Amino acid sequence: MGKFIKGMELCEQFFFDCAKPLLDQYFPDLTYSAGLVGYGSDILGFDDETSTDHTSGCHSK
């Protein structure tokens, strides 16, 4: 198994690596905001290796 990355950090990396470049390229004048929405320890920043078995990272049920 790979190195554990907290849900907020993983989502932030995805946003800056994938989503933001596309938004900047195709919609350069667009004003937007981004956030992590959901419930659980990952949203509060308390996720750990044990909590990855339920709604950890950028997905939800």
C-alpha cells in the first residue's frame, strides 16, 4: 500500500493538479470557489490510516 495522504490534502492536490489548470485554460475569466463537502473525519481533517475504510478522500457514498 502507498503512503497515506489525508483526504483534504489529496483533494487539494487533485484540484491544483487537474481541475484548476483546466478551468484556467478553458474559462480564464471565470470566478469560482472550491471546497470539500461531505461528512466524517476527512472533512474535519482528523482522518488517519484507520479511517480510510469509510468516505476518506474525495469520494462519498
